[in-house]
Amino acid sequence: MGETRDSAELMWVKPKQRGVFPLDSFHIPRSLRKVVRQDVFDVRVDQAFEKVIMLCASPEAGREDTWINDEIRAAYTQLHQRRHAHSVECYIDDELVGGLYGVSIGGAFFGESMFSLVNDASKVALCHLVGRLKIGGYRLLDSQFLTPHLARFGAVEWPEDVYERQLADALDVEAHFTAAGDQTSGSIILQSITQTS
């Protein structure tokens, strides 16, 4: 990550306690479940990757400062062009109002950043990501760090040794980000989340 949006250098960060979402215990608050089910947002994938990463770093989305600098944007855009990085996007009347992006390797997805211009947009994108990962056979959703916001959805911290074992197992899995198609209804997403493996 970059230290600031204007930083020319990148830093490697390896947390001692890793934030992760156990996919089988992802929690959706009742009020958000209703928003997902009603398809308040038109949720798409990989339609505006570069715009998502730009908005994740923008003051418009409440980011006065950010770790996403030009070099990060260029690197993730290249990963996207090679089908290793993906975005989940929420639209209202064809206007992008929220989303997230991350990197897919084997059965692991590394969530990088999210943004929201209207209430619940990034939360709905996260729900759609988790449903999509479950449909596609993923084993791990890495959030790097645990925040109170992510903990509300069931994110936890794993010590480094536990994380590395789980990551190794996930990397051996052949998962498919596109298994759910380009657009999936909220009811299908909710059903995939509540099913146990």
C-alpha cells in the first residue's frame, strides 16, 4: 500500500492478526437483508473496475487521505485485465453508487477496499461478494484488518500461523468468481449465504 495518495513508494504490510470473514458464518443484519432481497441496487461485477478503485480513494466517498496511490491503481488495473482482480458494483439508475474490489487467487479472495456514495451500497456489495464467493467454491475472504464495521458482519482475527494454514488450503482450491454470472438477484445471494457447506 502507499503511505498516502501522493506517495511514490509502496509498503508491504503483513498483520500479525489477520482480519478474515469465515464464509460459513457471515452475518447480515435483518434490515440489510431486506435491502438485499428487494434488489434496491442493480449489482454488477467487473463493469467499472477502474472507476471503483478511483472512488475507493476519492474524497467524494469520504476519503480525505488514502493508501491507494497511482502505482496501486495501475497494478490492480493490470491484475483486473488479467482476470485476477474483480469489482462488485452497486448502481441506481445506471449510476455507480457503491462497490468494492479485490484480488482472486485459487479459492482465496483478498478484499482491498470499498466505497459508498449512498446508504447501504458498500454493504450490499459485500453481501453480493460473499454470496458470489460461496457459489464459486471459495474458502477464504481476507479483509487484512478487523474493524468494528467488518466485525458486525462476522469478520474475525486469525493469528498468523492459523491464517497461513487456511490460506495454503484455499490456494489449492480451484474457485470461479464468475460462477454466479454477471448479475445475480438478491434472493439468490441470500440463499447462497445461508446454505451451509
